Amino acid sequence: MAALSFGLSLHLPAATGIHTRGGQRKLNIIRSQQEKPLEDLYNVKVERGVSKDRLDQLAVSRWSMWKTGKCRLSWDWHVDQLVYIVEGEVRVVPEGSQRYMRFLAGDLVRYPKWFEADLYFNAPYQELYSFRAYGDN
């Protein structure tokens, strides 16, 4: 019976040398940092491709409607808001962040109270929304 052999190849970025006060040489290795998703950092909940049963359960058809075209909107939430995106997409840039979250038609998004962000709409956009009290689903 032949023996199996597995090899592992690991490529590290080049190490750069720095000198400490005592003149000793110390190696620095550059490493990538795994960034936490913005949804987790800001407690924004998203359900992708929500089913008709879930929409019926939430009574989404009775929610208020909001529409816009191409624009940028600064917004801050004073209560939790549940949004079902009917048409288009939105890029959500949290205040002070360079990164953004992207939500599309068919997504159900819950924005938390006190969240602040710039919203970018690049085309016609339509959503159904409901403001939620603490403890509401």
C-alpha cells in the first residue's frame, strides 16, 4: 500500500527590520486584520430574500411606504425601524466609517435606535417601513 503525503505551503509577507533603542534588531511581520461585519458592529439586523410567509407574519402590507430617487440622505434613528426594501438598493455608511452596508430589494432590515448613517440611493428606491417599540419583533 502506498503512503499518502500532504504538503503545506505557507507564504508570509516579507519581514521588515526595525531597530529598538538598544540597537537590537527586531522583526515586524505585516499581518492582515479580519474586520468584523458592520451589521455586527452597529447591531443592524438583515434577513435576505424574505419569504411571503414572513412578510405576512409581520403584516408588511400595512406598513407605510417611502420612495425616493437618486440622492444622499443623512439619517439618525430615534427608535428601532424595520424596513422591507421593495425596489432598488441602498448603501448605508455609518457615521465616522469609511465602509458601508448594502441592502437590496427583498431584504428586511432592522435599524437600531440611535444609529446614525448616510444613505446613498443611486436609482429609484421604494421601501415599506414600521417604527418599532422596545421588545417588538
